[in-house]
Amino acid sequence: MEQTPNDTQIARDILNKFGLPTTFEGIRIKIGRWRKQWQVEAKRIPIKRLFFDIETGYYILKIRAWQLKNFQRYFNYEDIEQEKQIICISYKWQYEDKVHTLDWRMGEKQMLKEFIKIMGEATEVVAHNGDKFDIRFIRTRCLAHGILMYPNYRSLDTLKKARSGFLFASNRLDYLCKFMNVGGKLEHDGFDLWKDVVEGKSEERLNEMIKYCERDVIMLEDLYFILSPFITHNNNFAVLTGGEKWYCPECASANVKMFRTYSTPMGIIRREMKCNDCKKQYKISNKNYILMLQDLMNGN
Ligand SMILES: [Zn+2]
């Protein structure tokens, strides 16, 4: 229980192992309380993983038409009266309990300025469809406001990982979290909510949207930790925190074992590894495996 900061992951492990006649949520709450009571602190590595999600408005188009049937034509950029903006950005750091939100009441520009600073501090940014949508759209709005932003971020897109490694009925965050038994999205009344926020400027409805966005960030983190042992990593946190290349790339633990050897068609030996702490499975080169054996022989 000291090895993972995530109560959800532990609750899933317990349910999968023992199949207790109780609800998932019940177990998760009990684990949270138990850990608090006994002050079980999860092992932390000095990395900053940022989970985030954005909500955007929509394009408002102007339409000039002689006849109604013309409304059915394809719209293009010339019809844009008002550009789509980012309404709010919710984010959470790994190891922290609080979900933060920045929203456009401070102005989209100011909101982006603040968030770009936060993104810049992150060792890895995690978002669902982040590579294709969130990061690109944030960059687009930053460009519009003249806010500098890095051309590259070390990211991990849970949608990409879900698509490439599994065959889910749907790759939507809501479905994936329901599939993994970690809850689903908050209910909302769809486009009406957006209309009230964008055109009605309703603060009450904006707060509702923020709750929805924050819930998505919590789900995203849960999804990430459940997927983690099954997916390849994009960043090596062992090396980033001063560890050896054979350490676990996820939790930087040296408590790992080699479980399989294979060779590439070119005859290069690779070692498949498993972390005893966080269950991450990963590959290392034979050279690094030999280093590991030397380290272990030297009692390091
Ligand atoms: Zn690990």
C-alpha cells in the first residue's frame, strides 16, 4: 500500500484478487481512511506529472442566406463571427489531492498565461486526446493572444494508449472509466449547458461546467494508473530522477526483476522487466541488464 499513491488502483487490486461482496466505492473509501489513520504515505519520486482537461466554447457563425435551403451549405472560416475560446482548464498534480481550475472570468489570455506556466513545470502532461486536441488548441489560443508556449511537451495521451493497445467498445473517457469500474462522468444537459455559459454568461452554469471538468481530471488520473502496467511509457522517470536505466521507468524503484528474454530479428537481445512495486512492465537492453547484475552483485 506504500507503493502506490492511488486508492483507486489499490481498491481494484483488492476486488480483483478477493472478489469481496461489497461495492468498489466502499472499498476505495475504506482504503483512503485506513491510509489516513495509519499515515501511510505513498512513496514519491520527485517528478511532476500533470493531469488536465479543458472545456471549450464553440464557433459562432454569421449566416447570410437568400433562402433557407442555403443553410444546409457547408460553412467555412469566412462565416466565423466569433472564434472558439477555452472556457476553463482543470488540472491536478500527481500526489496532490486538490483539483485546480482556471476559467475565462479572468480573461482567456490571463487564464492561458497562468496555465502555460504550470504546463512548463510539468515533467509529463497527461490528457485524454491531449496530443490531438487539448495541447494543440491551447497552443492555437496562445498564438492568438501572443503568449509564448513550447513547441513540444513531454506528454502521454491516454486516448492514444487506449486505441493502440486495446480493443474497447469505445475509447471515450466516460466509457473507459465505467468499463474499469471507477465511476463515470457527471450528468449534464449537453449543449444547453454550453449555451448558457457562452452566450448566457451564467456564472452558476459555469460553476456547473467546472465541476464536470474537474470530475474528468479525477477520472483521467484513475484511468492513467489503471492503464499504467499495461501500456508503454513515454518518459523514463528513473533516469530523470538520477536512477539507473534498469530501474522502473514509472516509479523509479530498483525492486525489479527480469522475466523474459527475447531477440529482435537483427539478433539484438532485449530483456523484459517487471517492477515489483508498481507492476509496470518494460524492456531494457542487454547492456543495461548486465549493469543490473553487476549492481546487484556489488550489493547496491
Ligand atoms: Zn515501478
